[in-house]
Amino acid sequence: MAVHAVAALLVASVLSLAACSTAPPAQASRATVFEGARLIPGDERPPIENAVFVLEGGAFTQVGRRGEVQVPDGAARVDLTGKTVMPAIVNAHAHLGYRKGASFRVENYTRENILDHLQRLAYHGVAAVMSMGTERPEGYALRDELLAAPPADTALFLTAGRGLAMPGGGPAPPLRDAPYGVSTDAEARAAVRELAEKKVDGYVKIWVDDRLGTVKKLTPELYKAAIDEAHTLGLRTITHTQQREDVKAILRAGIDGLAHPPWRLGEEVDEELVGLFRERPDVFVLLTLWGTRNEIFGRRPAWIDDPLLRETFAEADIRLLENAAVAADAPARWKAGVVPRGVAKLKDAGVRFGLGDDAGATNGAQYFGFGSHMEMASMVEAGLTPAEAIAAATRNSAAILRLDRLGTIAIGKSADFIVLDANPLENIHNTRRIAAVYLRGQAVDRAALREKWAAANAVDTR
Ligand SMILES: [Zn+2]
């Protein structure tokens, strides 16, 4: 069986077993009815006002308008009048383990720190995360362990293992030494075969970037070999490629998705590129706008005062979000710039966008969880509607990662959802007004997590 199919099966079985393993049997079989919320299904359809949905055994068994849904006898009831419910988020591009508060180094890459990141994601309503190409041996072991028995208050941890780059190339330090350094066709294929043996979760990450001339960029011969070997083994490929002409070449070579959009260096999306995307409608783009947040949000972004940040982070970490170097007119210039124009062109071409905030890398900083909410806000700044941004962050990202039971609120899906105090379709920033998070049918104990982080922040002496 193809490797990605095995991984998908594993995840599917985890999602169906989770409710049984984390709740007493009597409760797992008892239905719970949630009544009165505005329900955003996550598939761009209009919300259901005054909705009722039923959970049983960790899955949605009924979803609809009040009065149209059959409520099982003896069900527990939860009143959600005045609340809005959306599917839990799926973050398809992050780098787990290296960030710890303001510190960013290889030594932070421990089991405990990765678990902390997974808890931060869960706290913010992120149900699953893909660690994109910077894994170390402890990461594989932890992934296997968590897939077999996922703890209640963590996001699902998927990994693309170690990506491929030229020796000494790839991501910026301290992530730099994580990927395979390959310089021959045989080495590229051997690396992909090893990833398949490690049962990476569906994707091989490929870096094609000379980091502004400071490192060697993976050659077309080598990434063609990697793509070919991956496809032969049933894996898909995703690339960090910065330059427009390289993006065109790797699209022609059969890449399956872009971990970053192609306009980061200020190059416009041209007609040839649009044509290539039209020829390959299955290729997805993770917008990764978090990296350009400085320009979008200006010198001192209003959301620095968001109470949600203070629930998880020390003041020293929050101060890092101030963009002292950004010009006062940066947000206005950004609005008129290459990124919104590129997003509009790709959107018109029908390109499927997913959410990847690159949390844990240089640009994504350490804001696991919070970053995904800022990413949705940035998508709206770039020209998506709130419904489109939410669908990108939920349905699309789940589909990209082949997490068939995540991404929308519908009968048979895993009960992973966020309860909000305000409607994000009116203002996308309302995705951060989180009242509760449910993962695999169980409420995440957010109060306990807050206490843990408050205690850690209190002794932080940075
Ligand atoms: Zn990245």
C-alpha cells in the first residue's frame, strides 16, 4: 500500500479511537447536543443560524437547523445561544520544536517543547499541524507515539520529516542542518526512499532557494529526481521556492503544492505563471502571509493588545511583535502592492489556497496557534472574503493533508470545532474570541493550559 495511504489510515484510526480512549465508556456512547449557535460549516456555504448539532463517540452525528434535527433521548445538552461555531483549523506548514519563547535554537528541539507547541495549537483551535521538513529523530519517535495514542489537549502532529536541499542550503539557521543535503540524482532518490520508510505524512519538502545568493539552490535535475521518486512511492511534494521563474520550472516538473507563494521577492504573478496554475488545478498554494505581517500591520499592530496573546505569552515575547523597523506608511503601500495583486490573480485562476503560517521558522516566529488566526486575518487583508479565509484554513488545509475527517462540520466528521463569542464572517479578527475548543469530541482544558503558561512566564527571567 502506498505510504501516504498508510499514514492517512493511521490518522483516520486515531481520529476515531480518540474519543474512546479519553472518556469513560458510558460518556463516550452518550450523545451531547449543542443548541442555538450560528454554525459556519467551513465549506463557504452560508452559516446555519440557530443550529443544532449532535456529538456521539467523538464525531458529528447530526447537523442542521433547530427543529430539523432529531435529538437522541437522554442526550446531554449544551446551550450555545449567541455563539458562533466554526471547524477547527488545520495548519499545513509549521516548524515544530526550535522556538521556545524568544529563544530559537536546536537545543530547544525536545519532546517536551514539541508537546508544548502542540498544546498551544490546540489552545487556539488548531486540530492538526504539518511540521514541514525540519524534523530530527526525536520528532519521528514522538509523532509515532502520539498517532498511536493522542493526548486530549494537543493538535495532531504530522511531519514531512527532513526535506531536501543542496548541502548547506535549505532553511535558515537554526533549521539549516535538518534537511538532507543532496547533490546527485541517486542521493535525492535515496533521501526520498528513506522518508517513505519513515512513513512521513504524505509530503516531501523541497527547498529551491539561494537565500539571496548566499547558498546553492537545488538544481532542476535534483528536484525532478526527488519529485519522480516521491510520486513513484505514493508521496506528494511541496516546495519552498522564492523566484518566479523557479516556480514555473518546478510546476512544470510536477510539484504538488507551494509552501510559500512566489511573490516574496517582489515579483509580479505574470500571465505565464497564471497559465501554469490553470493547467494544473490540483496544485495548492499556502499563502504564508504571516511572513509579511510587518508590512500589513504596521509599526505597532493593534492586535498586540489582544487579550489572547497575554493568555499564553510573556510580555518579552509580545514586545517582539512590534515592528520598529517598519515605515509608518507600510500598511498602505502593502495594500497597493505585489502580494494582494498576486493573490487576486491566483484566486481568479481558481487556485486552491490553504493555511500555512510557517510558525516556528524565522518569519513565523514562536506564535503557535495565534499565528494561524493572524494568517486568516492577513488573507482577508489580501483580498479573500472571511468565508474564503476560513475555508482555506479548515476544509482546504484538511484536504491538502488528506485528513478526511477534519475541516468541516458535517455528519460523520470528527468533532473538532471552535466556539466563538463573536461572528468571524463580520470581522475575521473574531476568530480569536475563543470561548471553547473541542478536539475529537472532547473540550480542551484551556484553563489548565493557561495556568501552566502563566506559571512558566512568571519564572521567565529573559
Ligand atoms: Zn517553512
